[in-house]
Amino acid sequence: MSFWKYLLFANICFFFLISCNSEQFDKEKWLSGDSALYSGHRKKMLNDLMKNILRFEYGNKKGTSKKEVIKLIGKPDQINKETGAEIYFIEEKTGLIDPKGYINLHLIYKSDSTLISWRIENVDYKE
């Protein structure tokens, strides 16, 4: 299976899985910091954010500007030095004592600062 078909399939599966437990994007809840990260609000709003709020450049369709993204969801929590992707923490998976993993959103921009793609990073630590 080609990379793009795999990526499309993974995104469809991801949206299907989170659509059952989603809520509308709420800027105040998103920006509420740790409470949004540990309460699961960001994870629940991710579907609406990606489908209805952010626009990604495709053909003649222009993507959301970096400035608009920062107004909506704040500054990124990290920047990947290799790819330049801006990383937003979505959820820290917690165990009884230690973290069990995390979910991050990676946003990628063109040189003119318009949004062109995204990726969900879902990591589970081995116990």
C-alpha cells in the first residue's frame, strides 16, 4: 500500500474512532492548559478542529495561516527541529503512577505560513 493511501486510511480510521466521543471545538477549553490535556477536552475537540475549523491547502483551496492557527489554539508546545512541524500536546495518557503515553498533533506549513498537512502521533509506553 502506498504511503498516501496508508495515510488516508489511518486518518479515516482515526476520525471514525474519535467521532463517537467528540465535542465541538471551544477555544477557551482548548487553551485552558493542563486541564484540557488531562481532562481529555483537546482529544474530544480534535475531530471538529480538523474537519470544521482548520483548512488545509489543497488544489486551489488555501490553508489556514499560521497567525490564524495561533489565534485559535495558541502557540505550539514544541517544534520538531528536523521537520519544522509545530507540535500541540493533545493528551497525556496516565497510569496509576507514571504516564502511559501521549497523543500529539503535528501541523506543517508551507514557506508562506499556510497550513498544508497534519499528523497525529499516538505513543504508548511499554509497561
